[in-house]
Amino acid sequence: MQIKAIDLHAHYATEEGYLYKGPESIALAEKIYRTKVVYKTVEEMAGDFRKTGVKVFLDYGFTMDWPLDEVKKLHDITAQMLKDHPDVIVGAWAAIDPKTGLEGLRELERCLNLGFTGFLTNPPMIGFPPSDRIYYPFYEICIEAKAPVLICVGYTAWGAGHPGGKGVRIEYAHPRYVDEVAATFPDLTIIAGRPAWPWQSEMIAVLLHKPNVWNELHGWSPKYFTDDLKWEIGHRLQDKIMFGSDYPLFSYERLFKDWESLGYSQEILEKVFWKNAQRFFEGLGKKIL
């Protein structure tokens, strides 16, 4: 398979793993992402990755408010996917609610032993900014394991359109908190997930200032990135930006076409699509390609 991209943030297209369930939630997703929600089998999902030449890291992030016993079942399913489709499913994020305490820490350790990539949090869903001490033990485990942490930043579609946004406070996704985490834990490798709109300039400053912070840009078509982000991708941040999709809510065909329409050189596109991720994981002692 000829590699087109390493996708740092794909979701599950299977029914048990899909981000959106139920008529109201599905209708909102189809409106926001302008796509049709269609459930697929694991084999069909892996086939999508092979067809487009993509190696992916999967995320069950919506489970962070589930009982941990239910989350463990999905983690077991993911571990089997890693075994069955290692050519295209090369990693997965353990999205565990830090309020689960010691039990959650043990599950993170179990996931890392099962081949998961690292810890993921979407702070607005948790109700605490990522700099809160509730996360510290999870960060410490990742430092010891040389595993990255993925912290979602910027606007989130989770809760969008629901009364009160389902209580989600997008303030907790401000890049200032990623800056605090990076300063407090200089040995922690951090990936900021998503563009950081409406605080994109602040995110750029953090990326320039903190060598232990990287950025993957799932959840948006690059056509809608802010002008300063588009410029930085081709200049000062060309070695720190990595590809993320939000598959299946975005098709790879659409994202590749949109990226290629922006006028970047082939060198820059290759860095964003796969070379930066390859170098990122090599720095952690992990081989992806």
C-alpha cells in the first residue's frame, strides 16, 4: 500500500463506535458536517483506509462520560482491531475520564500494554481544564511510558445545537491550558487536537514557544482554517503540524482535495500528511512506516 497520510485522529465508523447515535444526534451531525451518517463493519472501515492509503490512530473520545466498565469493552474491541488490521490501524487513543481516579489510571496502563498510543482528553466534555491537577497522574503515566497525550483545543461540535450546549464549556479548550501543561511537564509530549479557533493566534504562540507541543488538525476542512494558520503551516510551523481527519465525518477524498487546493508545495503537503508524524513517533521510539 502506497502511503498517502498518517491520520492522527480518526473515529470509528462501526455502529457501537460511531460518535453520533439516535435520530436527534445524527440529524445534528449531518447538518454540521454536511455528510450522511452510515454505519460500517470493521472490515469496511479498514477497507476505506487501505483504499486511500491511510494509516490511522482511532479515538473513542465520546465515551469519556460512560461508566468505565462499558468503556473497557470498547477498548477490548479496539485492541482486537489493532491485531487484525495492523497495516492500517496503527494506534488508538485511550480517552478515559480522569474523575475515575485510580481505576481509570489502571485502565490507561492496561490500554498502553494492549498497544494503545496514549491518553486523550477533550476538556470541555470532562468539565476541567487540562491544567487541572486531576489530570496529573495520567500525564505522569504517559511520561513514564514515553506515550503522548492528545488534548483537544478550540471549538467542539460536541453539544453544539443542544440546549445550553449540553453544559459544555468551550473555554476549557483554550490553548492557555495546554501552555500550562507543557510548562509544568516539560518531559510530556503533547499533541493539541483540532484547530484552536477562536484562539488560533494563541495556539500558534504555544506551538512556537513549547518544543514539546505539536498539533493535529482534525475536524475541519483546511479551506476554513484562519489565514494566520494557513500561513504558518507553510512557514514556521511546517515541521509541527500533522494530519487529522475526523473520519468518517469527513471523507479522505474531500480532505486531500481541500488540502491540495491551498497551493502548498508537495514538500509541505508530505510533511503534513505523513512525514511529521513519522518523525514524531520515531522521536518516541515507535516505528509507524
